Amino acid sequence: MKSFFTLFCCLSILTLASCGGWTEERKKTITDKCDADLYDCNCFLQKTMETFPEPDQYNTTLENEGANQQKVDTYWKSLEGCMK
């Protein structure tokens, strides 16, 4: 029974770890939003991931800019370093 519980815990942790984070698909979504005429898109992606360690933070913050204005302003300020 103890080994079953250990195996269950390990599988649960692996499943949770693989669900979140910046997957290649999520990175591509951000890169697709980048205006390549204005920004170095690799830098744009990097700054986005630095500002929002979890993709859900990016979505939640930008969906409700009014309540998160300081965080949004800091994000856009960080992107200035990525401008061409």
C-alpha cells in the first residue's frame, strides 16, 4: 500500500508540473502577438516570461488592466528595451 501511495504522489506531481508553465504553444501565442516591425520578438517573449512567471498571470493581469495598472505599466516599460 505504501508503494502505491508513493507512486500515486509521484504521478500527481509530474502531472501538475507538466500542466502549467510556458509551453511552446503559449510562447508561440505571445510571439504571434508581437509586432515585429516595432519589437525584437525574442526579447518581447523573454520580457513577458520574466514579468509573468506563469502564463495565467499574463492573462489575468492584462484582462483586467484597470485593477492591475501598475503591473501593466511596468510590463510595457520593460518592453521598451525590446524596441527596434
